[in-house]
Amino acid sequence: MKLSEHLGKISWSLADKLLYVGYGFVQFMQINALHAGNAGNLKLATTTYGIFTLVVTLNTWITMVADGSALAGIIQFGVRREDRKRVNMLAVTIYAVIVLLSSVFFYSTASIIEHSFGIQDFTVVATWLPIYLVVTMPRMVCMKLLLRDMGMSKIFFADLVWFGVRTLMTIMAMNDNALVNLEDILMIDLVGMASCSVVMMLLTLKELEFSWTGGMSLGTYLRYGVPLSLAGALSTAPRMLDVYIIAAFFGVGVVGIYNPAKNLYRIFEQAYDAVVTLLYPAAVRMFSQNRMSDLQILITKVISFTLLPTAVAVVALESGLGAFLINFLLPKYNAVVGHFNVLTIAALAMPFGLMAGIIQAMGRSSALVLYSAISVASSFLVLTVIGYANKLEWIGLGLVTYTVVSGALYMNHVRREIHVPMSAILSTLGDVKRMALTRLGGRR
């Protein structure tokens, strides 16, 4: 894969991820506004933001699960144009069923979950969840259509509307001192998502074709999608659902403090999501064409060229840059610093986590499920021990555990199946060393 051939798509993808990073700072504005809107009552502000976090997180997790079972097939089976109408119909139908079942389940069991697990105001979460899921659905479906055709510029434009609307509404609410309660911040989020969904549908109008006729069978579609969905549910659980374990042990208010640390940490996640977006389609083509030598080169280069900037960033953040940024952005939330410093450690294992995209490209969904299950079990075990030990300052270790364990398992699988020699993997560390020496030499 020549970098020059994909430079435009890479640029749009990175620009899109920068929107996510930029909006993270808008969320800091919202947190400060909630604090001011509640007359400086930190507990009330963090509780409100904690409940908001639970709503958005559960919605995001369900949509990611649906993405694996329902929407991933749009890329995998939508290559042949004659199959696209049937594939689109299967994707939308399965997605709608998941949304319906999820909404009914959480709404009907909300009071049981709230009282059994001690998750404050989960009934409120379950009430807002169906609205979120319905508004999010068009964006998710249309975005997959654009990803199939590598329409990165259109995705950027739609996300620009999504983030732009929410940013504008946030500024207007702050000027009017109208960002006070849960409903205020939820409406900002919902209007932004609805605007994005409308734009996405307009951009994919010609591709929104549906038919029950076609060669793709439901069984084939599900055999690919269901294992991928299970893997997605497991792999995203530590990144998303850790806040529910934290809420159960330490209260919703702690979630309102922990989540800002995760928002800043997501700079790493967005950067790596941009890499995966481009890595997966390239790996699918190489594997289908049996270009194993090219795939080996792709694997080693991807690891080497992501590891160095990650290591540099982690060192800088752990050396005080992270504390400076948080104290500047959230002067009333000193506890966020400690959580962020713990989370940042996980970034060092992220280059190896990219191998999940290679395993998915090879169609080894069942392997992803197994590795995800092992990693999630390890992560939640660590979180549970931390909860019972009442070690609030270490709650970020759950996510760190998942990232390290999953990265090691993914890398080991790829090394065995693609026959990437250990020397090639170790050479990536040599690449990092040479790049570091080059940079240091250039400064002298």
C-alpha cells in the first residue's frame, strides 16, 4: 500500500478525528458551565454530568454492537454492486431489531438494575436511551455506506455539522446561563445528532437503495456479523461500560469526574481509530489477493510509525503536560489529573491493538470474540478488585488492563497466522529507536 495513493483519504480521516478532539474541549466548557449554573455546587454538577455520561455511553455501546452485527456487512459484502440493495436491507433491518430489543430490555428492567446494582438514576438513563438510539441510527447506517466507498470528505462534512451545531448551542446556552440541568445538556446532544443524521442521509441519497431480492443470504450475513458483534460488544465494554461499574461502587458523581479524564485520553483513541479506518480496507484487499508479503510489511510499518509518537506523547503528558492542560481547562476538577495519568499508560499498547483490524480483515471473527472475552474478563476483574478495595484513584487500571492484554493477544495471533517473524516485530522497536536518534540528531 503506497501512502501517496491514500494521502487524500488519510488527510480527511485525520481531520475528522480532529473534530472529535476539538469537541472534547467543548465538553470541558459544558462541565464548567454546569458547575457555574449550579451555583458552584461541585457535587450537583458532577452528578448531572455523570448521568449524562451514562446515557451517552450506553447509546454508544449499543450502536457499536449494532455496527458489528448489522452494518459491518455493508463493507464486507457490498463490494458487488448487484448485491448492495439486498445487503442494505439486511443491514437496516438487523440494526432496527437491535435498537428495538435494546430499548425494550433496558426500559423494562431499569428499576431492577437501579436497585440491584446501586446505579443512581438508571431509570432516567433508560427513558432517554430509545430517543438517542433512534436519532443515531441514520448517521450510523449512512456513515457505513460512505466508508464502503472511502468517502472520507463527506464524513468529515457531516461530522462538522454534528460538532458545529452542538458547539454553537453550547456557546448560546452559556451566554444565557441556560446550561443548568440534565435536560439542557441532553437536548444539545440530541439536536446535534439529528442534524448530522439528516446531512448524512442527504449525502448518501443515491446509495440508499433497498430490496429483499438478491444473492446474499441472511445466514451468511449473520455468520459474519454475529461473531463480530460479540467481539465488538466485548472489546468496547471496558472503554464504555467501565463507568457503570464505577457508578455502582463509587457513585454517579465519580463518573462525572472520571469521564473528563477519559475525554482527554480519547485523543489517543481517535488517532488510532483513524488508522484503523484506513488499515482495515487495505488489509481486506491484500488478504483477498493473497498478498501476504505486502500484508507483513503493512503490519510492521503500522506498528513502527504509531509507536514513536505515542511514546513521546505519553512521556510528555506524564511529565506534567497533562496536569497543566487539565488544571487550565477544568480548574475546579483537580481529581481528574490522577485519573488521566493512569489512563495514559494504556496508550503504549495501542499500536498492537491495531492488529484487531487485521484479524477482522481475515474473517477471524471468532478469534476476536475469544480474545475480547479474555481481555474484558481481566479488565472487569481488576475494576471489581479496585472497587472492593475502595481504591478510587486506580479506577483507570481497568481500561489499561484491557488494552495491554488485548494488544498482546491480537499481536500473537497475527504473528502466527500471517507468519510475521518475531525479528520483524522487534525491528519496529528498532525503527522507533532510529527515528528518535534522527530527530535528536536534527536538533543538535
